[in-house]
Amino acid sequence: MEKDRDKSLLNSYRPILLPPTLGKVLEKLLLNKLNFHLRSHNLMHTFQFGFWKGKLIEHALIRLQDKIQEAKQNNKYSVILSLDIKCAFDHLQYHEIRERFKKRNLNTSTAVTLGYTE
């Protein structure tokens, strides 16, 4: 816990969890399977920079800088909108994720691994 956080609030604390080895292995296998599915079905946007091997945040910054320079050269304005969604992963609705995977024809074994079965 950070020094400036209110100790009386539950949100001031983060649980410490060290997943067992099997859990880490399963997580890695699932991640690899999902990445393969997303790439092989062109489900990720070209400009998705986070969480992809070989696409660093630096690439996004270089692209942003190039776009700003391009706008300046064409006497146009640039507008940047940046969002920082606090605790985004803490509020994921996993049933919605499973439904979206179903709509995208995610293969059966991955859907079962995620807990989606018919």
C-alpha cells in the first residue's frame, strides 16, 4: 500500500496472489491460443500496440509524432485524446467476453477453456 492512501478504504489495498505453476502454464497456453486466433482471423486492429509481441509503445509514439508532423506540414491541426481507464481489468464482464468469442467463432477447445460450453 502506498503511504498516501487511506488505510480505511478497501480500494487502498491490492491482493497479493502468486498463481501456482500450473495456473501460469495454463494462462500462457490460453494466451498463445487466443493470440493465434486473433491474428489468423484478422481480429486485431493494425494500430493495436499494447500486448503484442514486436509492437512496442514506442512504435505508437513514433506513429503519433509522424501524424503530428504530417498535419503541421499540411497546415492542419492535431488533436490527441488520451484515456486512462482506472482498474479496467478489474471490471471485465467475462460472460460478455465469452459471448463475443462465440460470435467470432472462437474454436471449441478455447471456448471450453474459458468456461463457455453449450
